[in-house]
Amino acid sequence: MELPKNYDFKESEQKWIKEWEQKRLYSYKDKGTKKFSIDTPPPTVSGRMHIGHACSYTQGDIIVRYRRMKGESVFYPFGTDDNGLPTERLVESLKNVKSKSMGREEFVELCEKTIKELKPEFIADWKKVGISADFENSYSTIDAHSIKTSQKSFLDLLKKGRVFQEESPVSWCVHCQTAIAQAEFENVDITSNFNDIIFKQGSKELVIATTRPELLPACVAVFANPNDERYKELKGKFATVPLLNYEVPILFDESVALDKGTGLMMVCTFGDKEDVEKWYKYKLPLKSAITEDGKLNEEGKQYKGLTIKEARKQIIEDLKKENLLLTQKPITHPVNVHERCGTEIEILKTKQWFIKVLDKKQELLKAADQITWYPEFMKKRYIHWVENLQWDWCISRQRFFGVPFPIWYSKKTGEVIPASDEQLPVDPLKDKPKVLPPNHTYADIISESDVMDTWATSSVTPQIALDWADHPEKFKEMFPETVRLQAHDIIRTWAFYTIVKGIYNNNAVPWKNIIISGFVLDPKGQKMSKSKKNTIAPQIILEEFGADALRYWAAGSKLGEDLPYQEKDVLTGKKTVTKLWNASKFTLMNLEGYNPIQTSASSQGGTQTPEIQNTDSLEVMDKWLLSKLMKIIKVSTESFENYEYSKAKHETDVFFWQTFCDNYLEFTKYRTYGEDKQPTEHGTQNNTKLAAQKTLYYALLTQLKLFAPILPFITEEIYNMYFKEIEKEESIHTSSWPEINSKLIDEESEKAGDLAVQINSEARKYKSEKKLSLKTEITTLKIKCTAEQKELIQKTIKDLKATGNIKEIFFEKGETLELLFS
RNA sequence: GGGCUCAUGGUCUAGUGGCUAUGAUGUCUCCCUUACACGGAGAGGAUCGCCGGUUCGAGUCCGGCUGGGCCCACCA
């Protein structure tokens, strides 16, 4: 068998992607073996896969491919997250439209159309990196099945009393014009001004420091610390709000910092969480001055109609005019903004749906212990987040493109009218409830027009994939899933919310294990971002180096650890692919005329790998290689079991380059080529050649298998060209994972082989120092060593002479090993 | 301010308390040896961030410090 001179990764990768798909190699089949199910993040259809996706999915895929080879029944669905704000924003910018100024139906249609356009190309990128998901079993978080599942989850929680609707101060994005959840906050430092503003108390001037003068019309009280000597006499008095000239009470609370600003603070409805707390605690009146689209309303009096920014500017100007602005200090302070658009978050009193989480903190913390976290410390991030939760989970969004709430309301009583399970999926704007409350007609109901938060649906990915809505029995068989794979940035959202739903809906944590991958950083270790222009497109890497090379790089990071992108590592991957090709080419060349089936003692299995059953015929160097190979199988298997793919990769890599290529192939060259030069007596096959062939066959196949999860294309190519016919398994990826053959562990041969390697390397060094070609013959080698060492060295003397071009070798007694060349 | 995490040759990285600290890349020298120049052989290059402790023995365990990164809190 002769392989072509060069490996064309582009051609090969394309071919295998197509073939795997045609053969439905990765479709879910219940083989009656241990089940392995994996929950991977449905990426948002953003047009293109980014490098972080490529890396993290590859890491997951490596684990899945290992499991598949172990013979487990792999359930690996693939989803896309198409619903909600991210898609709306994408469509708005792509199609240059504004959802709120378009008809709802028209906009939803446009979203659906856009997704359809983008999706195939989007998914193609995942296939290109060799992700072995069951793409036939793919879901979209906005398809009918996902909507049904998500609505079922909601109705279930409604029955269980875990969701509630309330009109309360809620974080709000004035740009997206919707309520948002705590998990969607992003903290940024903003430069602003700290303004010392004069309030009047009778004729007295009270100085209040604020960064938000535009909220003056929403001011409902002034607060001081009860221990603040400066303000004690203000008790029971009122202050006049400047410019707007109305009175608010002066109150006292321990939470007011004495040293911040002037020690006086104004409470507005609402500037921040602090205001909300005082508003509740002191039952203050509500004075909302900000509209849902971020303008001042009639409460703003003369400032009505101005945007927040304009109002701020105008109020400052007016304060200056009236000499009510004492000082203005520029400051930089942290502000919560909406992660999707960067707009500063407002707090508005609106009616929203919530999932109760604050009262179940203890259970949610306990859940962390029922899941094994890889790496373990990531568990703390989850715990930390749960402990610090401030708000219940607000799941309603005043948007168009999302999963509708499966409910209507009664105009008469205001009560909630839920859809019935059997009518899901339902759109209350189009459909009618099956069951009406007594004395109601369809004219008496109003439809809920809000949609659910994206996370309310992506938090049920296990339930969607395992078909909780339609096949609850099948669902029970597989739930909880084996593994969740995700990055650490969404522990507080995706991991947390999925756990919430698992526990609330199904009384169990959703997976037994969670593996958290790190971030891809730029070569300098900086976070990648579009604004920094330091992003790297995986498509370019794929084009230039190939998927195997990209995967090789991705396999290099430890789980949970951030990985700087280094092109040299991808290049090393490509070199490994090339080396694998060349080493295989050489090996297969040497297997010319070799019939592996004959040497297989176990003919019963028929299609089994021709195992090496008998080591008697093997030479020391063969035993040396195989014994070391067994240890690599052991380490690699153990590492994969613990999701430590980078360790498995490293060990296999070092073995392949050093043990196999640099040494074993060199040591056996003289045995494998030139049979016609030294025909053996009786014309039968040379025994040492046959031994080498046996070893080569088994060692190469094993190494291909060990590399297969990481380098699926090159290994499949080589397997297909030679091994497939003999092994009778259609793909290396469905072939069995190598097992340790304890008969092949041979410490003595390892020692002897190591000595031979050492001596050979000294010989090379000698030649290099003398600037001699490696072909140069060494006349004599005098070896000083112990009797024990001599015995070992004598076992490989033939190999040493041939490999190192050494004519004669003499021994002399010595304490330590000493080599004298001449 | 709280929490987590990291610190190893120029750069990136491996490293279950134990003999000369892994590999890659880059540098230098030699070599197109019939698998591979996307290669081979060799050389040089690390007081394993700093201080202290535990131990016969610490890159590895403990405490403190310094410096990165991330998360959370701080928004008057």
C-alpha cells in the first residue's frame, strides 16, 4: 500500500464531512450500551462561528469522540439559539429596520426569514471543524417544539406557584424598551460628574451630591445618617427640590454613608437599587419621571420630552443660572449597562413575570453538590452567584420575537387564563384559550403580548433535546444528562437557569457533570473583542491550516483555562498532521506483503483487531515500543475519563514523535527494508521483519486511534486507505478504543530499549560534534558499564550496529556507563 | 472591598513531594541519510514571581507578599 506523496487536508476534510453525513455516522443509536448525552450551548445565529466557539466545541467534541469509540451510545444534539433580543438586534442591523416601528407580525416574519437564510452557512462552520454532533437532531430555540417545551415549563411552574406576576421596580433598558434580568447586566466604568446641588430647607441650604441631576423631578425624599451631627436638627423637616420647587421629607437611615458626598442623599424613584429599598422601607410615594423609551414625562414639568441626556444637560445649565450648582467634579464610577446594547440601566415600575429564585437559594446551592464540576473551582463561581442574587428572575420581555407566554387575562377579574397543555405551542395573540373561566366569553379576555426572555427557553435545552414535552418516558430514561459543556462566562446565566428549571420542573439537576471551558485570548493574553480589533476568524485558520490543526491547538489548553491564540501552535498541529501522514506512508510501505489476519490468533471474533497475542517472536525493540505504547493507552484513557484531553494529547504526541518516529522507525529500518538484499534461508519471510511488521501494524493503528478524537480527518483518511478493509469497521470513529494488553508490558525490554536509545543518541552526538554525516561509519565503540548493563545492551547490539553505523562494539567493566567512539 | 484563578528557559506550555524540570516555538551549528526540509541530528537557554514555614527532601503542600486575569459588590 502506498499513500500519495502529500496529504491534501482541504480535499480530505470536505470528503469526510460529506461521507460522515451520508453514512449518518453520528446519528443517535441506542446500542444498548452506557448512554452518554451532552448538552452544548446553542450558538446564536450571528452569521459566523468565532474562535471561542471553535475552541470550546472542539474540546467537547474530543470528549464525545472518545466516548463513541469506547462504545457508548452517544446522544449529541445540536441546537441554535435564534430567539429573543440577540436575533432582533441582528435583524435590525442587517436589514436596517426598527422593530418597534414595524408591525409585529411583519417583524417576526422577517426574523424567521433571516434565520433561515443565515443558518445553513452558520452550521456549516461547525461541521468544518469536525464537530460530530447529530445535526439531523438539531433544534432551534424558536421552533415549534422549543416553544412548546418552554411553554410547558412555564405552565408547570405556574401550577407549582414558582412564577408570579408583579408590578414592581424592574431593571429596564430604554434602548431595547424591555425589562431585563440581573444576569444581563454588565458593569462598565463611566466618566460623569458629581454635582453638588443646593436644596433649600427654609432659608437654609442643603448640599446634595448626585451624578444624576435629571432625576430631580423624581425625587421623593432626602436622606441623612441618623448619627450625622451636621443634620440632626433637620428631623421632621422638609426640603425643597430645586428648579421644580416641591417639598420632600428629610428622613434618616443608617445606610447613608457619612463620608460620601455631603452625607446627604436624594432618593428618586428610581435611580438605583438603594432607592428601591428605601422606597419600600419607608413607603415613599412613586414619582416616575422617565418613560419606557428614556424621556422625561409630565412629572418632568418644564423638561418634559427631553431625553435623559438632554435633561441632564439642561438641568445643570438651569442650576448654574440660578446659582444652585455649587461644584461639579468629574468622576469615573461603575454603572450597570445592558450587555446587549451598552445602554445604562434604568429602574422602572412595570408589570412583569418572575420566576421565584430568592426563596430557594438553599436548594439551588445544594444542587451544586449534585453535579461534578470540571474544573472543580468553577463550582464556586456558581455558588458565589447564587449567594449574591438580589432579584427574582424576570422572564418577561416587551419584545416581539420570542416565545409567547401561553396565557390570557380576564378583562373582568384580571385573573390569568393559562393555555391547556394539549394546545401547546400556542400564540395568545392568534389563538384562544380552550377553557374559559365561568361567565366569560372570548370578548372578555385579553392576550398577553410579552414574550419570554431568551434564557427562559435556553434553560430547557435538556428538556428540548430529550423531548420532555412529547415523550416523557423517553425523557426520563436520559434525564439527567451526562454532561453539560459551556464556557465560564455563562455560569450565572445558562448553567444557573438550567439548574433552576431542572429542579423546578423535573425535581433533579439537569446533568451529572459540567465541564467549563476557558476563553480564547489574543496572542498577548488579552481578551478578544471586536473593538480592540484583535479577533481571529477561525474560518481563516481552517482555510490555511485545516481543521485538524485548529483542533490540535484547541486541545492544548487545560479544561477551564484560558487559551491564548498562538499561530505557532496551530502550525505545530499542521506539522503533526504532516508527520502522521509521512510516518504512516513509511509504515504502510513496510507493511507491503504483510498479512495481518494470518498473525491473528483470535479468528473467532472475525472482525477483531489483529491483536498481538504472542510476544515470543518479537525483538527487544518491538517489545520496548509496545510496552511503552501500553502505558500511553493507559494514561490517555485515564485522562479522557477525567476530561483531561490536553494531557492525553500531550502524551500521545510525545510518544508518536519521539518513541515511534525518532527511535523505533529508525531502529527498525534495517529490518524492514531490503529484504531482497538479505534473503533468508529457505526463502521464507524473514522473522525479524515479520516481527517488525506485526509491531508496526499494531502500533500505527493504535496511535491513529489515540489521535482520532483530536485529529478526526487525517486519522480517518489513513484508516480508510489501509486499515478499514482489514479491521472491517466503516470508520475509525466507530472503531473500538485501544485496550491495554497486559502481555505486552515488559519492563526489562523497556530498560534494554532505553539503553539502546541512549547509546544511539550518544553516537549521533559524537557525529554531530565531529561534524560528521550521520552516514559515517563508526569503527569501534568501547562501552564501559556494569555487568547488568552489558547484559541489557547485548540484547540490542544488532540494532545498535545497524542503526548507528557502528562496526564493532567492545565492552569493558566500569561503574557507570561510559562510551568511547572512534 | 469580597471571592476565584494564574505566575516555570525570549515566547507559549507539561509537571500525582523524590534521581540530571516536559514539550513546542524561536536562536545557533551541522545534514536534502532511499517516510518526511511542514524534515533530521546536535547545542545553548529556567536561581520554577518574592519571603517564610512543614518535610530527610518543595516547582509541587501551608501562610504571607507582589503582579496579571476573571467574577461579584460598590452606582446617592
